[in-house]
Amino acid sequence: MAEPFQCKNCEKLSDASFNFCPHCGQETSNKLTVGVLFSNTIKNYFSVDARFFKSFIPLILKPGVLARRFVDGKRLLYLHPAQFYLFISIIFFFIFSFTIRDAETKVATSLEKGFFVESTNDQSHDKTNSVGIDSIIEGLKDTESASVTVSGFQKKEILDSLIANGASEAEKLRAMGKKKDAGVFTTKVYTQILKLYERKGGGVIETLYDTVPIAMFFMLPLFAFLLKLFFRKRGTFAHHMVFSFYFFTFLFIIFSAIAIANTFLVIPNWLSLMVFLSCIVYLMLALHHFYQSQWLASFLKANFISLIYLLIVVPIALVGVVFVSFLLY
């Protein structure tokens, strides 16, 4: 009887006559040549590439069919829905990142021009940038009642002088009107506003951009939850997640195409509206094919789901993204 073979990968014993380990699937041959290396690389590349196009074409041309096939068990022929979503979303955010610089410049310029409003006291304002920190601190006595407002804060000249003279953060926060007994959250808000002021808005869009992918990952299960509410008896939550992954993948493909088109031409409003309506039509078709529902039911549910998601979930998510971005700035 032949000696048992120990797999180099999982280190478990198996029959020496096996070409592949029955435990982990690795080839039992220990020979690694240039030919084997490139052969496996090419096979893996074209295997993924083939599965991508086998998934991409049905996703675009046959709404809901790809998700239905995956749920029914035909899974090795297509990209996993989560893998497909991740791949397309990375492409989208890569394309979208090229627009960040222009947006960053515009936002920074707007904040620099109008984020803070000058104090409107009747007293004349002296130039204080050349005044020492000790003299400036004395001026803080008049700022105890100052408070941060939407348009800015009082005693801007004193704050500018503190910044120019390298004052501590605590002194600058006092100039903004933060009270000594302010809580942790209030202190954090003042600190973030100070950062925004000192940086003149620089990096705010980039921080917002970095937060969006995380928000999208949480928004997808919320969409699946809506599907669960409207199709309670049509599958498990995992089935609704599969549908959501593929539908959001389709949306990212459309958004990527729009982003690319925007770099070459200006898309008119009517065309943007048509694209938006086409996404709702796509959702209706996808619901019909995936859940085998009637056309009228698919039409009504597609519109209800879209309205609820756009009017409730998306606004709440946007507020959350802005708030988290502000705290992480």
C-alpha cells in the first residue's frame, strides 16, 4: 500500500494517487515551473473575464434574470453578486474621483468668500495680526457671550490674530465662543468648525467622498428591507440582498456612463430625467422577472419602493454622510 500523501497547503493526509487534495482542492504536484505559473495566471484571468461578461450582458439586457438564476442555483457561471457590486463600485468611484478636484476648488473658494461674516459692531476694527498673544487673550474677555452661528462667529479679527500668532486650540475655541463647561459633543463641533475655518474648506469634499462608499454599503440592505416589506412571501432576506446587489450594480454602471459622458459633453436636463425614469422602468422589469409578479403589481411596487427610498432613505443617508464627514474632517 502506497504511503499517504501530505498536502503542502492544508497539511492533511490523502491518497498518493490523487491529483488534487480532497480537503482543499490544491494540486498535489509540487512542481512550480514558469509554464505552470503563467498557465494558471492566464486561466484564472480568462475565467474571471468570461464570468464578468456572462454576468454583465444579462444584467443590462435582462433585468432581474441574472438575480433569479443565481437564486435558483446557477452560480458558478456568473460573478458573485457581492463581488460584481464591489468591482463595479470601485470603477465608479475611480471615475468619480476625477471630478473631486474641481468640486474641491469651488467649495473651498465659496467657503473662503462667504463662510464667515464680519462682526458688525459700531466700534472701529484695528488690525490685530501684529498684536502679541497676551494682548489678544485680553480681548477674549469680550467674547464670552460670543456664539457660533450658521454664517460665522463674532470677533473674527481676534481669531485670525490668534491663528497668525500660533495660539493654542483652547484659546482659539474661546474666541469662537465655546464655554468652559461645554460638553464633549459641543467641543467637537467647535473643533471641527475651527478646522474648517483654518483650512478654508480644503479637503471637505474629499472627506465627503471617502464617506460615501461606506454609506452606500449600508443603504443597500435598507433597499433589501423595503423589498422584504413588499414581497414578504417571495423569498428570504438573502434573496432580496441578491436582487439588491445586482440592481445597485446596474445603477453604478449607469452612473459611471453618465460620469464619463459628462467629461465630453453637457447632458441636458431632459436626458437626465429620461435616464432616471429608465432606472425605474428597469426596476419594474427586474421585479417582474425576479419575483414572478404581475405587471401591474410590479409597476406599482417599483414606484412605491422608489418614492420611499428617494424621499426617506436617501435624504436621511445624505444627512448622515454630511454629519459623519464633518466629524471625520
